[in-house]
Amino acid sequence: MTSTRFQSLPVSGDEQARRIQFIRNAFERLEEEVGLEVYNCRETSTAITKLEEACMWFIKGVTHG
């Protein structure tokens, strides 16, 4: 089976792993900081989902780039 864009790619090396961890840490800090300032509501939930999506795309950029 050939690799497709829908398959998860393994982390290839320490530099990629470092970049991915940096991205995850940045999004976790953002979630913590913003979470302290907003109400828990539908809009906040949607915003957090969008942050999760953005994090996923950044990590995909690291593994596919």
C-alpha cells in the first residue's frame, strides 16, 4: 500500500519531535491563558476546537513539510 495524505506519518528524528512538542506546548499555554478570561459557552467550545484544528495543521506541516 502506498502512502497517502490521509495516513499519519511517524516522527522522523529529534528535530521533528522537538518542533512538534514546541507547537503542542504553545497551544496548551494559549488554551490555559485564554481559558482563564472567557466563559464556558458554545462560542468558547468552538474556539477551542479551532485551536485544536490549527495545532493539528501545524504538526502536519512539520511531518509533511
